[in-house]
Amino acid sequence: MKSEPLNPVQLYLLKMFSYAKDERALEEIRKSLTAYFAQRVERDMDKLWDEGL
């Protein structure tokens, strides 16, 4: 399997995770990312609904 180079977002996330020195910090980062992507999905679903798709 060919590996691809990391994109800028992936590199940034790796840098941020390097600051997580304990499980609590890791959990906070995980929750923040989960909330962010949940909001994006909700926004995209609302857009589709408004467009009648």
C-alpha cells in the first residue's frame, strides 16, 4: 500500500496532539474535534434540506 504525505491539516493535528500530556487533555481535544465535525455535518444537512435534496 502506497502511503501519501500528510496534508497541512493532518500535520497541524499531530502538532496539537503533541501538547496532550495526559488523558484529560486528549479527551478535551477529541471532544472539540467531535463537536466541530458534528456542527459541519449539521450545517451541510440543513443546506441539503433547504435545497430540497
